[in-house]
Amino acid sequence: MKVFLAQGGLGNQLFILSAALNASEILKQRVSVLLNSKTGDSIGNMTECEKVFIGESILADRYFRFASMMNYRLPDKAITSKIRKRIKIAKSLNYQFSSEELKEGRYFVGFFQNYELVEQTWKYLLPTLESQFAKNQFRVKKLIDDESYSVIHVRRGDYNSNRESFGVLSLQYYDYLLEKLKSPVIITTDDNLFVKVLRTKYREARVFGPETLNAWEALTLMSHSSCLLSANSSLSWWASFYLRSKGLPAYIPMPWFKQISDDGPILRFSNSQIARSIFE
């Protein structure tokens, strides 16, 4: 069976799942997505579809690390050449493997942040996502009993140590579109230390950090809002894509990263609403 290795947080794992679904369509066979471990913040507890098996395998990740080491230290060896045929590594963040690469390889590694892959597999992703949202909706409803609310997503976390590449969005970015959001406003963030700052600045809003909402709950919250102001985060990108598929307003920042590169993600989908990025 063809194997895709899941990396990163929930948002990135959903892009990898999308790439795996696309591969299944091309190859006309079931493929696997393997994680290091299944956690509450991963795709590991998603309802499986007939096209993709989602499992756990530490060995698959270790094999990839071994192959990467061989490729770096012994690039000209015959064994390394054989390994390259088995493991296909994406050449950019938004890479899409060709049918030839999919047929030849066994393991596939990348982040696949490409809206086209999502659009191509949306008919399979949508029911799977909505099934997962249903599991988390009760918990979200206990916190937010409003039928209609707007959400701001503030992504910081490890971006704080990657300010010159990824970039941390300034609060001015959020202020610029604040008037477009209808009350009540809810803010969700991955940064526990920044919760107090947000509560002080946005006194009328409710602010939830990661100690209150895990990634699935935050995604469920955002995906059931009446309007979303996304961060440059793959997690709120998915909520934006979902809301736009329902005809609801959701704004994504552009440029996505502070340091623009040719291999950056392709995330500006066909009916996306764009907000101009302002970085700290």
C-alpha cells in the first residue's frame, strides 16, 4: 500500500490527507496516512473513508529519517538510489506528485499546502470533516451558546521564533477588519501567554487559549462561525475554506508568509476573500 507520512499540526495533516485522497483517485487504490502517534489534535481519530486508511507507525517515520540521512551522507551509493525510488519527497510546500511518481514510490513526504488538491478531493473531505465537527460540537456549544458569532484566529506559538520567515501578524491586521465582524466576537489563539494581552485589548470579546480548546475544537468553533478572520495558519485556512464553501465570509491574509518564496504555499483559492497582511 502507498503510504503518506503525516507531519505537523492538524491543519498540515489535513493537507496531507487531501494529497493522499488525490493519490487514491489517480492510482485507483486505497492508500495510507501514517502518524507518529494518534492524539486528540490529530487526524488519527477521524472517521475513515474507503479511500484512505489512517494509522499510526513510528517505524515509517524512522525509515524516512534513515533514508534522509543516507541521501545526505551517501548520495551516490546504489542503496541510496533504491531508497529514492521508494521514498518521494515533495520539492516544495505546495508540491503535487505526478502519476509516475505515485506509481514508482512507496512512501510520500511533504506538506502539500495546495488549494487545488483540496478542491479536487473536497467531496470526500467534506463529509469526513463534518462528522468530526459533530463530535466536538457539544463541547463548543457548552462554551459558546450564541447561534451566530464571529471569530478571530490569532496564530503565534512557534511563529514567534520564525518571525523573519513565517512572520507574526500584528494586531493591526485584525483591527483593520474588525468592523466587518458582527458581535459577539470570539478570539481563539494557540498562545497561552498572549491570552491576557488579547483580553486587555479586546474587552468585549471572549478569548480562548489552547488550555480551553484543542485544535479540533478550535477548528469546529471557527467553522461554525458567521464570519472568520483567519491567521496565516493552516488550521484557520481550513475553516476559511469550509465557510466559503457555504457562502459565508472568511478572510485569509496575503501574503501568507512574511518572507515570500517561490516554493511558498498556494492557498488563495478561487472564491477566497483576501485581507492585507500586516506583520509585527
